[in-house]
Amino acid sequence: MALGPPKQRAVLGLLASHANDVVCVEHIIDAVWGSDVPQSAVNGVHTYVAGLRRALDPGCPRGKSSGVLVSASGGYCLCVDPESVDAMLFAQRHAHARRARAEGDTDAALALYADALSLWHGAAHSGVPGPFAAMERTRLQDLRLTAVEEWAADMIAAGRHAEAVTDLSGAAAEEPLRERLCRLLMLALYRCGRQAHALAVYADTRRLLSRELGIEPGAELRSLHRQILAGHPVPVEGGRAPATVQGPAAGPVVPDLARPAQLPPLTRGFVGRARQLAQCEKLLAEEPAERSTATPVAVFEGPAGVGKSAFALQLAHRLLDRFPAGQLYVDLRATSHRGRPLNAADALAQLLDSLGVDATRMPAGLAGRVALYRSLLFGRRMLVVLDDAADAEQVRPLVPPALSCVLVTSRQRLSGLAVRDGAHLVRMEPLDESASAELLGRLSGDRLRGHDAVALRLARMCGGLPLALRIAAEQLLASPEVAPAALAEQYAAERHRLDRLMVEDDAAADLRSLFETSYRRLPADAARMFRRLGLLRSGPVTVQEAAALADTGRAAARRLLDLLTDNHLLYRTRRQQYRFHDLVGIFAAECAEREPLPDREAALTRLARLGQASSGQAPASPAEVLGAACGSLLALCPAPGTAPGAGPVTRPVAASAADVRGTGRRRPTG
């Protein structure tokens, strides 16, 4: 495809690297012209975008909006599947190869590495001008060579030395100062029986380092050279390039500080939050004078399913160019179904392994691991993403020295990390109705085209939670024979809504299961308060009303309400009242039924008396209180046709609770 002049291709390269994100005109100008900006730069951007639209969307009439390259918010957005951008696809396949490698599946890892490297056809951004292209050219070249090194290490570990020699020779010729490539090439040659060639590689590398940089080869390369000279056998450490060769001449083991690139792939169809992303990006770039002493930490907190991890990864990919030393990623599993959460020592072991520290050199205690981790990252610009954190004590030892940056996600408010460590706490809210409908439309193909009212109704019933919206979109695609309005009707009944918002055999895509993990982390008294509030899930509750429900004092009730708020199972309104998110409220109503029936009735009775006292009514007679209790009993009974004892009842009790709170005089109906 003819894409026009070099600067026009530079614009395309920039937009493709930020696929589906709006790139402002100022950013485009900086990326294409750098500091040498002509007065006509803005007009030049408009001209290049128009040229790209003609090339990429030739069927679009002039003057009409393009579906591929759209204008938005003072910039432009290239709307494509991220997997159609080869650099992003390479990063995804590279990550899959590393995962297979870490799991010990060498054959699968080798196939995935080969698949990833096959995407390369010459130098990235070849012939494209501008500072952004130059930076990306360097970054992607480094990423490719890292993949070659990891592939070669696995090839040598698998005994396929001769096959590795050819590609290693070419890569070492491209980057003769990259010592790890030279070390792997020497090792492959030596294990092929080509000792003289291996020694010649060392001699050439040493001569070049001395001439270009005035330095000697590193300790690992010198150690390997000595052992080849001594004729020692060279063992292969499974799945990774040896840091040294065993033998009497072996020098000290030096960890391999290759550039890690561990970020998971981005989520398809990410929408909204553009302003929040820009604010966070600016926030982490502020206070440059303090960057030499303070490590910026941002914590993204919010309820289950609100999109914290997706947001953190979007921001991380925006920050890649600021952290050339690489990216580290750890799932801390605070609320995971896949085993116990990682403690700080286990997380540090995973991080140190990613930095090339051999298991034989791993310090046994937490203090030793913290010291080694901070020493290895001192002076390096590394981006660290810590997903699903439990508390500040789990995160604090994982914060590296200055120049690096840490992004954390958590369902809990990590106030201690803000107070003691200066972390920025960023609350993630559900999407608004417009963004929710847009996400549904993007993920459901054509199913909602022309059904705007249905899309908005589904968005409201999903409460703006991206996970719920994604599940609904998948169900729209999976049921093409069902009209969108009919499917939306299936969500209308609250008692079945959480049953619909789940994916079979995937606990991470089951909202009820996710809410349950948050609920089970609560202390016993907070869990009891959560169940009692489930009796009133339809509206806001005051501290006094919560105290009546839980049969406790106001101070204790406020403490428990704030604890539930910090765990994002409740939120505080501007009037200092508390209420549930709609879907959390449905779950709370289900949890309320775990309370013994007499305790529920006593809680509702106390609330009825509180309502009467605050409204100046006469105290309710025993008959009136009994009438209110009977009314709430009816709401707690199984639905018609349900056998007693047939499982937990999911029928909300909000209506009866509201009646009891309002007057305490509801007349029993049976």
C-alpha cells in the first residue's frame, strides 16, 4: 500500500503504536518534527492525516468521517484491532513464549519464539523520520534481540546448538557490543566442537570493547573464556543462558540483567477514561527534581470488575518509552481463586528470577531479597506493575529505588502506602452510560446497531462495570437468534441478574464469585454489617440506621461502614450516607439471607422503631411490629413454585425493608 511521503508514514507509525487511543496534535508534532517545528506543522499534520485516510480507507467519500482514522478530542485515533499491529502482536507472542518457558515447556516456548521472530521483516520504522521513530526503532530492536537471546538459550538447553549458531552469528554482527549475544554464540560454537571459533568470537569482542569503549569484557564472558581455554565441560542450565560455567576456574556469578518485558497484552475494546489516563500520565511525570530520590507509586483502587488491571496496563504501555530498562509484572493474587496470595518474599523471588538471579543465589529471608532487588535496580529506569495487591505491607518491599515507577491495583484502599510512601491513590469508578454503551457496541459487533435504547438499558443493568458489560456483549454474540431486547429482558429480574453475569468454568469472569472473594476477606463484624445492610440495599443508609440494623453503637457502625467503603463494597454519598453499587447490592441481598431469620426480623424491627422515633410517630404496638415482620417474612420466602430448602433464595428484600423503615405499619398480606 502506498502510504505517501516519509513524514506521513511517521504519523501512521505513531498512531499505530497507540492503536485505539486518541493522540493529540501536539504529540504528533513532537513525534514527527521534534525540536525543529516549522510554523506549518499543524497544517502538515492535517495534510498527512488526510493522505492516510485516502490510503487506508479509499472507499470513504471526501469530507466524510473515516471509520479507520477518526478525529476526536483535539487529536486523531487509528481504530484497528491491536493484533493487526505487528509490534503489538510480537509483544503478545513474546509474552506467551516466556510463559511457556517459565512453565518448563521448552518445545512450546521454541515454537512461540520462532512465531514471534517470524514477524520481523527488516528494521522497524525503516526510513521513517522523527524522534519517535528513532526511539521506537531502538526499543523494538532491543526487544527483538532479547527474544533472540532467550530463543537461543532454549535452543542450547535443548541441545540444538548448530541450529542456534546461524541466527546468533547474524544477531552478534548487528550488535557486536551486546555481550550476552557473544556469550551465547561462544557457548553454541563450543558445544558444536568449534572451540577455535568460540575463542575467536571472544578475541574480536574484547578488541572491539577496548577500542570503542576502553573497557574489558564482563565477568561472565571472561569466566566462559577461561573455562573454554581450560577445556572444562560446559553444562546447560535448563531453559536459560548459563551465567557461568562450572569448574575450578569459574568466577563469581553475575546475574543476567537483560531487559525484561513482562506486561500482559492489552484488553481489546478499552473505552473511556481518556482524561484519567492523561491525568495519571502527567501525575507520574511531575516533580522531576524529586525523581532522583523518590519513586513514584500509583495505586488504582476500586470494586471487582471495574477495570483496574486494564487501566493500569493501558497506562503502563503509554509509559514504556520512559523506562528503557524494561517492565516487571507480578500478580500478587490477593483475591485470586488460584491459590493463596503471594507474600512479599515470594513476590521478590519471582522478581529476582525475572532479573536473572539464579535459584542458588536467592537469599533466604525477606530482608536479603529486598536488599538484592534494590541493588539490582539502583540507577535503572524500570516500570513495575503489581496487580491485585492485598495491603501496603505486601507492596512496600517491592518498591524499587528512584528512577523506577510502580503501578499497583487493589480492591482495598491502601491508605498506609499514601501516608508513609507518598503513593498516589486513584479511585476507579464505573463507566458512565455513554462509555458503557460504546463498549457494548464495540464488543458485540453489529448486534446493537440501531438498538440504542437497548444498549443504554443493558448498560444501566450492568452498572457500568466493564466486566459485566463484556459478559453481556459476549452473550449477545453467542445468541444471534435472540433479539437484543429479549436478551436485555433476561437481565431485568434482579434475582437472576448475577446468574446471567458469569462465564461457566471461569471464576475470573463470574461477578458473584468476585464479589464473594472480596466479602470473604472482611473481618467478621464487617461481614455481619454487610449482610445486615443487604436488607436495605435499594437506598442510602445513614450511620444511625446502620447502627440499628447491626445493633451496635454509632461509633462502631461508622467504623464498619468506613471499612466496607475502603474495601469498595460500599461507597459514601455527598450527604454522608452510604449505599451499594447496584450489582454489589444484589449480592448483599443474597448475603443477607445467610443471617438467621430471627436476627433479620429483629434488625428490621429496630429499624422500624428508629423510623417512628425520628418521624415523631407513636411507638408501634406489638401487633404493628408483628405486621411489619410478617411483611418482611413474605419477601424472604421462596418464589412461588420453589420447594422449601431448595437452595439459597436470591429474591431481594429491599421492598419489605423500605416499608419497615418508612412507617413500620405495613399490613401483612397473608
